[in-house]
Amino acid sequence: MEVMKELLLVSGRIITIFPLLLAIALFMGKRSVGELPVFDFLVVIALGAVVGADIADPKIEHIHTAVAIILIGLLQRVVSVWAIKSRTFGKWITFEPTVVVSDGTLLVKNMRKVRYSTDNILQMLREKDIFHLNDVELAILEANGKLSVYKKPLKATVTLADMGLPEPPKGIAYPLILEGAVSEKVLSYLHKDEAWLEDQLQAKGIQKEDIFYASIDDNLELHISQTSSGPIPPIEH
């Protein structure tokens, strides 16, 4: 009988607490739900912990949970307004936007600073239908973890696009070298070997160990990002 009474109490708490939680979420605004900056992420965790404890433990005073939810919601609202009014304060409570690709080259130091791997950045580019790193003029990792990309504009010289003619497909750029490690599968797929790759790199005076990332497409064009230097032009064939 006691167990049934506690179960009914838990059910009643769920029914009463969720409308309050919904009201607080709407009060905090779209920013806290859609973008989820660092501080708002902590707010969500705190709300989850408070509500979870209230539902799981009937001994906790229900009114205390309601007050805690309201106070957390008010704190988030005050902090978000303050962050909008004071840019300095806003920087303290969230991440700064970070440039991770510049002129088709991965910025290794910036990537390591935000703890994003090459695979992470390439995946985010593919999600934006970008399969060639060289097509990217600028890529910025925003404070909310999303990637903003500015593609390279058309060159000033006359192109097929300028004449209204279809451009030949580039194909997909395959990751060939990741932090100095060569993908044997990619070389095999393109019917090439490491000796061929060494010849291409020697022609440009590049050491394989100095390459952070290199891709290759079906036309056997290499695009290289070195660990601590600027972009390398495509290797001629």
C-alpha cells in the first residue's frame, strides 16, 4: 500500500512539474533551446538534475523543486540579458568563434585549441555539401559548435560558369594523409602506390611527416595542408 502511495505521488509530481518546466523553458527563450551555449547547457543540466531528483525521491519537498526551477530560469534570463548588453561578459561565459579553415588550409593550432579533429571538420563540411577543402575560403567554428562556411568566389578570369557552360565534375576529394599517416586504401583505389606519392611530394619539396592533411580527387590532384605553413598549390601532372 505504501509503494502504491509513493507511485501515485511520483505520478502527480510528473504531471505538475512538467508544465512548470515548459513554462520556464518558454520564458528563457529560443536561444536557450536552439543554440545552447555553454552557460545554457549548464542550466539544462541543472534543471534536469533538479527535476530528476524530485521525481525519483518522494521525500524531497515538491515546493522546493518548483522554487529551484523558477530561480534557475530567472538566473538564465538575467545572465542572457547581461551577455547581450556586455560583450566582455558574453565572452567570459561562452566560447569564442574560431577559424579552422583559411584559404583551403586547415589551421592546425586552432583545431587543437578547440579539440576538433580533421575528421570532425571534414564531416561538418560534407554536411554542407562541400567535398573539396580547396573550395573553402573561410570556415569558422561558432560558439554553439556549428560550422559557418564561406566558399571561394569565382575567379576573375573567364570561366565556364561565366559563359553559361556546365563545369566538369570535380569528383570527391579523398582523405589521403592524416597527420602524416598515408591511407593505403585510397592509394589502392586510385591504382597508385607510396612511391608515386613520394615522387609527387619531392617535386614540391614537401616531407610527408610535415603534412597535417592531404586530399586527392579522381583527377589525381593533391591538396595539402602542412602543420605550420600556408597552403600548397595543387601539384601539376
